[in-house]
Amino acid sequence: MYTLGISAFYHDSAAALIKNGKVIFAAQEERFTRIKGDSNFPTNAIRFLLTEEGITLNDLENIVYYDKPWKKFERIVDTILLTSPRSFKQFLNAMPSWLGEKLYFRTLLKKHFKNIDPSFNGKRVMFSDHHFSHAASCFYTSPFEESAALVVDGVGEWATLSIYKFTKNSHKLLKQMNFPHSIGILYSAFTFYCGFKINSGEYKLMGLAPYGRDKEAIKIQEIIEKNLFTTFDDGSIELNLENFEFHHGLKTINDKRWKELFKHSVRSEEDELTQFYCDFAKASQLAVEKILLKITKHVKEITLSENLCFSGGVALNCVANSKIKEQNLFRNIWIHPAPGDAGGAIGAALGFYFKDKQYKKREDHFNAYLGPEYSDQEILRSIKKFKLKHNKKVIVESIESIAKDLAEGKVLGWFQGKMEWGPRALGNRSILASPLEQTMQKKLNLKIKFREGFRPFAPITIESKAHKYFEPNYSNPYMQFTQRVKSYKKIDSEEFKSLSNIESDFPSITHLDGSARLQTVNSEQNPLITCLLEKFELVTGYPILINTSFNVRGEPIVCSPIDAIRCFLSTEMDILVLGNFILRREENLDAITNFKPEVFNKD
């Protein structure tokens, strides 16, 4: 039995194919169109799923969309009426699309399916509640037979926070917080105030927070908690809507009121990143962590579960996730590799499939490698298209020499097997480098990724050896938590600090607070990258590499060999490993010189 799950038309459109209750393929539309966060209908992703499985749309038993558009429309209309006349601009902005195709959503979806396959038989499309899609994506991929499920995001139809209790036979919604009061929107407002883009810059705010000074951040946190929201005993919040405009206008915050509160204007993207915005980032992170810790305490009280499934866009905040984990309220915490809206595609399909079936808990790692894979022939065609010099050798026979290249400070594009599912590179579409060099973080940011210099890089290591270098010790296969670098030495200075001054055995993956967003791997989960780590350990003594996503700023993670080659040619990457093919920068200087890089919008 095949079920297709779809998320689309907001951001991070995606599609997932379920066979007899198991996810067999899933991909985000952005990887195919090369438009970051692409919200369009996932035509390319669906074509990939069907082609890989050798089926058509007419072979599907069910098609499930990840939220209920009519409930969302009801919320939009109600909000506009309640805030009129201030909401007139919002009305003008929202109504044309809704009064056009969106109100006839089944017809709209079927139109897109007909574009994929003109013989589509018009199968009925089912709709799932947005927050249930999030919760189902987490529980029905978890190793649990029962669990609490917490969903926190910007907004679904009405819900902004939901608490469920799942068992293998049933689920129950226990509590819900509704729009306009939203932790996700609050964090996005902080993101906007610091000059980053909403829905793509939240992780930058999280990464900026360690640059903040403790005393100043606490003062700002007090202003935030006194003026922007009220927190209740169960952790739910009520926003002071006088300081916001998202519910009635086209902007997120009331710029004038925020300037009065914090004595600084909204930062524009081009403005200098001064110490104040670092302090503010730290304060906002602390404020949201405080809310989430209170919520998870309440979740424990009302569910009495030993397990927690956490999903929604806020579950991508790996720093907050670690604080939740360190509370030790739950014996086990599971966060799906794609807890945001893309993951809703999986949740919609799994939630529908298990509505009348018993869930059998997963016994092994959830397979996050669900995307396209390319043969040697396909890779070679791409290499020849660019007339590049290359060497071919079975990759396992090249690993030792690749490890030596990395030990010598070379930066490597690593393209292997199936593409990862979710927003993070997990060792198949990665840029790899040595974490031992003090200058590597700066080199990667400025010459490879072309991104802000304050941003740290994540490490990858072998699961069984992680305890030697990181604490606390636990498996972290999807980078959903941060852990502390054991060799880190705290910097006492309260001034704006630089990652170039980090004192650690691994300076290029250690953040200012001594944390690292670690990925742990083993030979069952990813044998090739595990082997490379073992060989790197033989050369350097350490089984740790920098693992950052294979892309430049503003670009989605590479999907195809063509994408990888373009990224290689447009950066100062030293080596590109495409399956069994190795391309070296010094052997392709003419092609690099003549290549015209694609320009991506800044994220």
C-alpha cells in the first residue's frame, strides 16, 4: 500500500512516499529547483518518488496534504475582521490568492497532479491537521510504543503549540495554544529585529547568541519578558500584541515600540553587527529556552510519559533541545530529522496510514537518506559536460589518500549515495575539512561558503568514540542537540569575542561557549563516512571532521552531480569526490577560471 504525503504553498515544500507504513523516499522541492525554501507545489519531488519506486500516481492508495487550508483561511479572515481597519493591507495582500485558487484546494491539487501525469484518475485527496502532521512525523518514526508529543512552531491552521499523548493504537490532543500567541513567531520577531530573514535566519540568531555578554543579556531578557509576553504556569504565553504587527499588517513587529524598549532600531542586513545585537540574540535565546523548559515540565506532568517526541520548526533549535534533554524529565527524546514544515509531508502520510493500524516501534536508526542517488554513468556524464579532468577509483580504495588530503588542510566536497532528508547535511552531501586548524573556520566561511564570519561549523565523529571528546555522551545522528567540547578552555573576556581565539583541540568546530552541534555516525548508519573518520584518526589521532552542508550561502544543499560540480567550480574547494570520481582544483584551473558562478539570493 502506497501513501503520498505533501507539504506545499508556505515554505519548504516536500513530498514523501510511504509503503506499508514505512518511509521509503522523501525530498524537498528546493533541492530540485535550486530555490531555497521553495514553497511551490513539489512537482519535481513527486516525480522523483514515483520514478524511483517505478509507480504512477494511479498506483497510490492515498494522497494526504499536511494541513487544512479552509481552517487556515478561517483564521486569516477572523484575524482580519478582529483587527480591522488596521488589517486592510493584510486583506489586500492575502485575499487575491485565496479567492482565486486556494479556496478550491482539491481542484488546485488535482490540477498539479494532472501536470505530473495527464492520466491521473482524480483520486480523492485527504487533509491532515497541521500540528497532527508534525506530531505524527515524529511519533510514527520513533522507537517508542507510547510517548508524549510536543509541537511548537509559528502557526498551523490555528494552533501554535500542541501537546499530544500517543500510544501504538491511538493518539489524543491534550492541550493547544492558538494564534496570535506563538513562541515560533516570537523567535522569528527576534530574528527579524537582529537583521536576519524570517524562516531562514533563525539558526543565525541561535549561532550569534554565544557572542552576547551575560550581564547585558540578562538585562535585555528582563525587558523582553516584562514587555513582549506573559508566561503562564503551564508554559503557554500571551504576546503583548501592541508591540507586534504580524496579526494585522505586513510586518512582524512594531519597529517604533521595539526601538523605545531596546534603544536600538531594527538592524538591516547591511548594518554592522554590533555588540548590542549579540547581547540581544543571547537574551532572546535565553527567554525562549526558559519558556520551553516550563512547557516540557508541564508536558511531563500531564502525560507521565518517559518519552518525548518534539517537532515543529522550533524543534530545530538544537541549543534549546539540549537544555530540555539536560532537565532529565524524559528518559528518551526523539526529534525527527526534518521537524519543520517539510517533515509534515511524512507526518501527513504516516498519520493517515496508522489511523486504523497499530504502530510497531522502530528498532533501528531512522533512515535519513531518502533522496536521489546517482550512478557512475550519470556522474561521468556530468563531469564530461564541464570537460573536467578526473580520476576514477573505487571509493573505498581512495579513502586513505582522501584522509591524508584532509589532514593536510584541504577542503573536500563529499557527494555519496542518497541525499539526506531534512535541512542538515548528514554525511552524503557534505563539505568536509579538518577541525584541527585554527584558521579553517574563517577559510570555510569566507572562501567556500561565502557567509557571515561569526557562524561556527559542526563536527562529525564516530558514535562509539564521541565520549572521548564531547559531553554529555549520547547518540546524536541528526544534529538535533549541542554537546560540549571537552578540551575547550573558557574565555574570560566579556568583549566581542572571535572564534579565531578559541582554545580547544578542535578550534574550527568549537563555539565560543564550548558547544558543538555534533553528528554521531556508525558503520550501520553510514559506513563510508565512518570509514573516512577511521582513516583520518589513523593519520591525525582524532576521528573528527568538520561537516557542513554542501552549498554556498543562499543555495539549497546540492542534489545532483551537476549541482556539486557547479559549487566546486564557484568556490575555493580543493577536492571534489563524486561517488567513485575524484576531481582536484589544481588539475581544473582553466575550467574554474572560465566558469560563471550562479548567483543565489542571500538567506
